[in-house]
Amino acid sequence: MKRRVMPSVETAKKIADAFSVSLDYLVGEGQNSTFDKKTVERLQEIESMKPDAKQSLFSIIDSVIRDYKTQQAYAH
């Protein structure tokens, strides 16, 4: 039996920011509030990581998001 872990508000906010969604959306209270199965599985894996590993992952995600937004800004 898998133990479920409830993320802290700070961690949930970082995850929501990484996916460019609101906390309401992340917890299933916003519009179109479903993630595909692979996304949910990844979020669960992230939640089980140690804080330093999470921070490293969030830094990578932030970098990819920043690059993506930059590309989108120049594409339009």
C-alpha cells in the first residue's frame, strides 16, 4: 500500500508555478482541473524527493520554462 504525502503549501505553489497553473487548478478546484496520468505520477515522485533534490529539479524546471517563454516571446 502506497503512503500518500500531502505537500506543503510552498511545495504545492512551486509545482503550480512550474506548470503555470493556479493552486486551485492543482488541487482540482479550477477549470479543466485534470492532469494526465503521467503528470500525476511525476508529481507524486517529486513529492517523495528530499528537499535538496526538489530544489535542483525546480531550478531545472524554472530554466526550461524561462527558455520556453523567451522563445514564445520572440516567435510572436
